[in-house]
Amino acid sequence: MTFKELNIIEPILKALTAKEYFVPTPIQSESIPVLLQGKDILGSAQTGTGKTAAFAIPILQNLYVEKQTSNSRRTIKTLVLAPTRELALQIHDNFKEYSTNIDIKTTVIYGGVPQAKQVRILNQGVDILVATPGRLLDLIQQRKLTLSDVSYLVLDEADRMLDMGFVKDVKKIVAMVKKKRQTMFFSATMPKAIMNLANEILNNPVRVMITPDEEIMDIIKQSVYFVEKKRKIKLLIELLRNDDLKSALVFSRTKHGANNIVKYLDESNVRSKAIHGNKSQTARQKALTLFKSKQIRVLVATDIAARGIDVDELSHVINFDLPEVPETYIHRIGRTGRAGFGGVAISFCSPEQADLLKDIQKHIKMTIPVEKGSIFSIELSSIEVKPSRQNPSRSSRSNKSSRSNNSSNQSKQRQSYSRKKSKTNKVKPKNFSKYDSRNNSKK
Ligand code: AMP
């Protein structure tokens, strides 16, 4: 399948080629035809699957086609709502890149920065607006913009919106756009509250599901250290002495915790930065740039801040605190292994977190191998963590054997990737393993 076969128009194809997108990802090949037909979509997909292009390409194409037949003035026809500034900026950048050869204008608005520049750009006229809910409502209340012409509506990372308490705002905003519209609703997870919201907003949607697949889980080497809460930081510092740990995204449960980790790392001469909701936009961007350009090895983040961060070639994810929601574990560890070269996910579990680990293992249907090779490790028996269930296909490689299997899977994955690469010799390595047709299963 190529983008041409998906009937993408030449100027957009040209932009995609410039970005070295040669093969549509599963979510793109499933969503683009549906969206070009004007249908609503309910997509379960997380960042890293190519979801942004899956909705951006058909929107741009539809707007372009409409423009050929009408002379109407430039007004906001598309609204993309995103929970965080980082995600909003990324979506905006993608729209801009895909539309370099067509006369469609995109802008982005988000809070935490002065509004004057944003308003100035809006006044010049835009077709597509990417926004976080708070700033959007703010500007609407000040009558700086109106949504009355919006006929394409995208809600991205809806579960995060719910998490961040944006649901009321979202409903308010949806009520302001045209009733006759095409709506695209994406969420990494689909709990009941999200399904209810989707039912309210969507009209007879086509459901597309791209879940973090087993192959991604398989190429990530997972392990857990049992460690006393107060000794986690020492364990982290010990692990960071290993040069194989080229870049680590460390997850902290709280903002305060994230700051503390950075402080301790600093005292041990490990340069790191924290990224969370209390940091200014500038500080977050700076931290991200330093991390992406490998000037710092460690980025400490809370879940909400980490969503939408697009970092390729991340070697390690470290769960300093285990996540409260098991699904979040998959999203976190899926941050590594993105380039198809495997990755390492290490979790720290203190005795009081044993139940969280149990839930995670139940959710991923496997036992995470226990690492004992640190002076900070404590005995497994003092925690007694056992998975309540094991997936028959995974059960034979639980505990010790799991790790060696993980690495052999990892090398298999590498081989299949290099085969594919040499065959086409065109495909960009980025996330390619996810785009293998074997993963293109609709559930
Ligand atoms: P997203 O899930 O939208 O955050 O996309 C994840 C990453 O995949 C981004 O860096 C995109 O630029 C990249 N990407 C999206 N679609 C493709 C494609 N068809 N081929 C190669 N890379 C892609």
C-alpha cells in the first residue's frame, strides 16, 4: 500500500515524500480512506503510531478540494483540540509540513504564553486551528475568534483531556462548532467515560483500533527491581553509571517527586531536567531540546507532561514510580523501542507498590523479570508478587527465561527490519517496526 494508492493528491504526496514517508502506517491506511469519504472516526491509538498524519492528511486534502470550488474567505474550518501544549505544537508542525505545497494555513494556540502574537496570526486568517481547551475558550470569550465555520473537528488524546479535567470545556467547545461536521476522536485508552463522551460527540463513527501490540512489547527488555522507597534514588544513580544507558526517560508520579529526582541527580553530577505541568512552556521546550540533542541523558517526567513528547532512539524508560493505571505502563514503556531496535524498560517497585505491579502484570499478561543484581535490591519474598494470570503464549518465558527470549526477539526484530529496509531501501527507520503489515490487525 502506498499513499498514492490511498488517492492522496500530488502536492500532499510531494510533501510526504520530502518527509520520507513512503509507507502508510496501519492507522493511516485504515483511517485515510474512511476520512476522505467524510465519515466520523473513533480511533484507539497512541502517539507513535502515525495518528497525526492519519487525520491531518485527509483534512488537508478535503480542505484543498473544497477551496478549488469555493471562493469563500479564509476562516477556521478545522479545529484540533489537544490536551497539552507539547502535543498541540507537534500537531501544528505536522500540519504545516504536510501542507507546504498547498494554500492552507494552520496556527496553534495554547496557554502559558502571552496571547498577542497568537491573536495577530488568527487575524491574518487561518484554515486550521490547533488548540488546547483553556486558551481556546479564553480567546472565544474575548471574541478574538469564532468556531462557527468549523466543519472538521479532531479531539486528540481524549483520555488525557478527561484526566486533566477538560471534559466540561470540551463539551462547551463542541457545542460551538457546526452540527453538520466530520468528527475524529482519538484516545489511547477507551474507558467507559471516554466511550460516553465519544457517543455524545460522534455520528455513526467507523472504529479504528491500533493498540500497542505484542511485538512492540516483545522488543522491549523489561525488568523490575524491588527496592525500598527511600533507596530508589540511589538505585537510579547506580544504574546511570552504566554507559549503555544512553538516554533515559524517568517517570515520577508527582511533580514534586520529579524535581527531587533532578536535585539528587544533580548532586551526583548527572545532568537532567524535569518536565511537568508546573514548568513554564519555555523551560519544558528547553529541557526537551537538551534531551533530544543528547546534551542531557536524563529527562524526568510526569505522565501528563510526557504524553506528546516525541523522542526517537530513546534507549531506556525507567519507572521510578509504578503507574497507578496499568495501561499507562504500556504507554510509558512504548516510548522506547520506537525505532525498531528494542529498548529497555526498568521499573522500581517498593513494597507498598506491590499491588500496582500485580495489576500491571495481569494487564500485560506476563511476569516482569526481577533484577537482583544491585546492593539496593530487596528480596522478592518480602513482597510476594505473583501474576494472577499468565498468557499461555508468554507463560513459558516468564521470569528468568523471559529476558533471554526478549533479546532473541529483539534480534529477530532487527533482522526483519533490516530485511525490509534492504528490500525497499526507502523506508525511514523511524517507528518502522510498527508499520509492518503483520501488525495491521483490526480488532
Ligand atoms: P504520531 O503518532 O503522529 O506522533 O507519529 C509518530 C512519528 O511517526 C512522527 O515522528 C511522524 O513524523 C512519523 N510518521 C508518521 N507517519 C509516518 C509514515 N507513514 N512513515 C514514516 N514516519 C511516519
